[in-house]
Amino acid sequence: MVTNFISRKTKIGENVQIWHFSYVGDDVEIGDNVKIGSLAHIDYNVKIGADTKIEGQAYIPPLSRIGKNVFIGPAVVLTNDPFPMCDKMIGVTIEDNVVIGARAVIKAGVTVGKNSVIAMGSVVTRDVPENSVVVGSPATIRYTRDEYDKKQRRWKES
């Protein structure tokens, strides 16, 4: 029984975990200590930095660039075709230390700046500045990453 498809043209770092029924296409580069959840689809020509976690059912299309220490929640969708169906594609760029909540959707060509957070269910249609938290559809800036980290600390301590 086949449980995963991982292309022979994929470069996989050390200590990478890829869970059941996942797809990893040609010319993908995966850094060290990456975890990819069940039913994730990582298409061709994708780069994923070290210490990143991609939850189950995420869709990462061709040309996506994902930095180090990124969290991508369940069923997140990145896109690469700003005007479907078009042969000219552009990927999403997610810089280091980004958190993306469950079921967020990110438009083709968007860059998500370092240390940013995208709230669950958000629809991101334009670039996200570094150190910001965006929420909603379309996603708008609500507060800073420092404020997010304070809220997270209070939650952990409660």
C-alpha cells in the first residue's frame, strides 16, 4: 500500500517527518527538522526552510518559498495563479518565524514578512509587513507581533 508520494528529485534535510498520504513533487527542497502533516500537498519547485511545521491538508503550490521556523496550520492554501487559468505563475513568499492559522488563504505573489501572524480563516490579498498580525477577509493589520506574543504568554500562564 502506498501511503506517500515523494519525488526522487526532492532534496530532504535531516530529521524530516512526512506523515501519511502526503505528496511532495519534483525539485522540492526541504530543510532540516521539518514536519509535514498527513494529506499535505507540496507541489514542484518549492523551498521549505529548517524547523518548519506544515500541518495536514495544507496546499503549497509550485514556486512557493517558505522560510525557517514557520508554522502553517491545517488546511492552509497558498496560491500561485493570480488570474486563473493562466500559464504565468508567481509563488507566495513566507519569510522566517511566521505563524499561519488554520484555513487561511494567501493570494499568489504575496510576501508575508518576518515574524508575522496570519489569523485562522484569513484571506490575505496583499503583502503583510514584518512583525504584524493580520485578521479577516480581506486580512487587515490588527496589532503587532509583540502584542500577539504577550497574549500568548498570558494564555499559557492562565
